[in-house]
Amino acid sequence: MATKTLGGKTIEVNEEGYLIASTDWDRDVASDLAKEEDIELSDTHYAVLDFLRNKATAGDTITIRSVGKSGIIDIKQFYQLFPGGPLKKASKIAGISKPSSCV
């Protein structure tokens, strides 16, 4: 396991940079993870991140389609908010495990 300083604290991450413990996540951690992806978080970003965290906590399968049906944003907006692999990047920034559908 590797460690990173995110949100002013030392956090364990896996080889791809995903948090080992989702309980280490907060908005400061999310902001630092987003900066690594060249993303500046807005309120809409945080709404999507909260949605993903809630789905993951409930044990639900997370897909691009489920984000598009969330009522927060549509799929096109999801790609605009998290370009170049929206589900993978959004999950990482949300502090949850990489969805099984992501390569």
C-alpha cells in the first residue's frame, strides 16, 4: 500500500490511487484528488460525488447509466464534468472503490 497526503492528512491508497478506507474521505480530500485529475470541483461535482458515495454505501452497483438517471445530471454532462473516464475518475474522487465495470 502507498500513502498520499490529501486534505492535509496522510491517507492509504492502492496502486491506482483509490482510497483504501472510504471513511478517510472528506471534501478536502476530494478537492486534492480532483486536482490530480485537473478537475476543479463545483457544487454539481459534489452532488455527483455524494450520489456515488450513497450508492456505494448502500451496496448498489454503480454505472454511468445510474448516474444519468440520478436526476442530478445527464450522461453527456457526466462526461463533461469528469472527462476521459467519468465513472473511473468520479469514483476515485468520491473515495470509493473503482467500479467493476471500469477497466
